[in-house]
Amino acid sequence: MGEQFFDEIVDSFFEEIGSGYRGAFERGQMFWTHVFYHKENLQFWRPKNYDETKTYASEFVITSSTRDAFNRQTPLYTPKLEIDEEFVVVTAKRRPAILISPVPEKVEISEIRGGGKININLCLIAPLYSVEDIDGKAKYRMEFIDRIRKLEFPHLFFIPENRMKGLRNSICRLDRLQAFFANQMEAIDLKLSKDVLGVFKGQTEFFMTERYADDYQVYREILLESP
């Protein structure tokens, strides 16, 4: 028996949702959204030119070092920014992602005027990163991809291509989990199959809590023991 990989030993990796897929928001469903890239070296979008009150700014510059970060002397009213807030520099790229958790059920309770917002309509997603560029050039060594396909790394999960839905062979990164508003996510008529979703949930739980059990443990140990 040759080398075994998770995406090859399951009967089906994906399932279509059907006509109502745009409003389904099922765990394991695929979406497109703008995935953020936070910089390891923090940068700020700082005001350069103020009006005489120093509460309105029309020009900004990027700075990586400032002594009063998140502790400025005066707030900005236009654009609005409190003294303990900063405009942080991030970039974003449109990517496919897997829905980890849909918007929680609405909490039916009145909010305090001027207080914290309770219901914020955020979903939790895990973004996908293709293993090849648009010209087909590999981004990673095949040995590394094969180890992901054997479920070796708790924070990485291999997603095989689905050309009909515009998905390329990709790595799903659980170490880049992000929260997005539901209206900023474009649904795809595709989700992980029941068997794959069960393993993916187990891997997510293992990565986040170290609970190692169920189908994820079974598949992982079989694959890691195979030649």
C-alpha cells in the first residue's frame, strides 16, 4: 500500500449546499472575504497636518515608532479617533475561507445608552492560502504539503482544489483565524462534507484546547503511521 493522505481516503471532500447557500452560513461552508495581514512590526497611520484645534486632520503619514501610542493628548473628531485608539496599518487580500462559527444567536436584552454593544454580527473564519502561484509555481516543498495532508500539524489543514468553485489546492491556517461581519462575506455553494467537517472540527478543537480525540485522532494516527 502506498503513502496515504487524508484528502484521498475520504469518500468525498466537499458537498454543495443548494439554492439557499447565500444565506446558509453553515459551519464548514466556504466563503470569499478580504483577509487581513497584520504586520509583525506595528505601524500607525498618524495625523500630520491638523487644524488649529488639533481635532481635525487632513493628511496622515505612516510611522513605526511613537512614544504616545494609544495614549495621545487629544482625540480626533474627523476622522473620529479616541485618545486611547490608533489607526493601525494593515493590508488585506481577497481570499477563500472556511466558516468556523456563524453569527451567534441574538442576545435579547436592552443595551445601556452609551455603553458596550452586545450583538455585533461577527463570524469566525479560517483563511485559505494556495500552495501555488497563478503561474503554477510551487510556494512550498512537496514534502511539507504531504505532511499537512497527513494531519501532522494541528494549525494547518490541506484543502484540495475544486475548479468548478474557483478553489485551488490550499492550506487552511487555523493560526490566522479572523472575525468578519456577515455582510462582508460572499458565500460559495460549497462546504466540507460531513466526514471531513468532523475531522476539521476535531483539529480546530485540538489546536485551540489540546483536546485530542474522536475522528481527528483516529485519522491522524493512521496517516502518521502509514509509510
